[in-house]
Amino acid sequence: MGGDVAPRAAPRLTPVRRDPGYHPPVDTSDRTSAAETPGDAPWAPVRVLFICTHNSARSQMAEGLLRARGGDGFAAFSAGTEATEVRPLAIRAMDDLGIDIRDQWSKTLHGYLAEPFDLVVTVCDSAREACPVFSGARRMEHWSFDDPSAATGSDEGRLAVYRRVRDEIATRVDALVAREDLR
């Protein structure tokens, strides 16, 4: 019959790998003030970016800790002045706390330069020197931690350094979650 049309094949979708901390833009069309930004809305999460040189250990652990401990009130991101890989010992140290950062990956700052953040935290001294000002940040802080990837010795000895640095970062993240000045 002339009116029969063959069914169209469904288009194939290619999966896109997104940062697990990605949050779609907030619809601001109903805002009363054009001066309001996403972080100003009472329902918007506090956006925090952790920066380290290689985005391989300290910033990755900070991102994972804030995601786990900050709940819906925070959106955590991490980046580096250059990208490498998430260090396996950082993953193991976080596993001890039941926090899985295997789906996180090393990213550069370039993907975040135009993004607004309520807080940008440098977690290593060289990242602080490399980006003393981050234009998309409402506030910047520096938290200095030892570089666990510089640890030498046995795997267990190096893992102990990662755990110590993780615990130091966790103390700062817990204090961050309790802060009222970011909301």
C-alpha cells in the first residue's frame, strides 16, 4: 500500500562523560533581582572548586570529601593547572572512608574559567602561585597540604602519607561544611 511508511530507526546517542559534580544551570527567569547569582539563591548549592597543580591527589580527595560530607548544600569540583591522572593511592586512601573517587578524573582549569564559584580553594603552594586570582570566584582561600605523591618508601609507607593528608583535608572540609558565611 502506498501510504505505508517504514519506521525510522532511533538515533544513536553517544554517552557524554560529565563531571559527577555537574549541576545544570539554575533558571533565573523568575528572580526579582538581576544582581542575583546562582550562589545567592537559597536553593542553590554552594559551588566550591579545589585547585592543585596536577589534580591528582589533594584536590581530588577534597572534591570527594566535600561531595560525601556536604550533601545537597554543596557542589564540589576540582581542577589542576595541568591534568595527569588520579593517583591510585589517593583512591585507596579514600576507600578507607567509604568514599569512591574512581569516577573522578584529572581536569585542567580551562574548563572552569568562565564558571561562577562561591569559593575557590588552592590546596598546594604551587597552584596558589600559578593562579593567585580566579575571576569566577566570589572568595578565594589557600589551604596548604603536603604533597602525598612526593612520599617515598614502600606502598604502605606512602599510603600512610596519603591517609594523613586525607585526614588533614577532611578536617578542613568538615569546617567548610559547618561555615555559615558561604550560604
